[in-house]
Amino acid sequence: MKTIFEKWWDKGNKCFSVANYKESWSKNGNGRVLKFFTNGAIKGKHSCLDVHLIIGYVIINYTNFSYSR
């Protein structure tokens, strides 16, 4: 994995990152992917929201560890 961009804020409770997995995925025989998913967090019920967008070998991720606030 090669981290392209990573930004933390809100006292370390939120993170936005972009990473490239081409080298490791290619070695394992994995091809390009187009996928969007979350961890299914519900506001007021869960404390962490995690969102991923995968385009090719690049993963764009947003994590909010203080989602219930």
C-alpha cells in the first residue's frame, strides 16, 4: 500500500485518506475494483462511521470515530 494523502482532524476523531494498493493487489492476482461501501453505522446508535470508495487500485476512505456526537 502506498499512502497518497492522509488528513486527520477534530482531535484525531476524523480521517480522510487516499491510498494506492496496485503493487500488493497485483502480486496477489487481484484486478481493478469499482466498489462503494460503508460499515452501516446508524447515527445515534453507533460511534464510528467508515466509508470506502474503491476505484481501480485506489481506495478513498473517510472515518469518523465520533459519529454518535
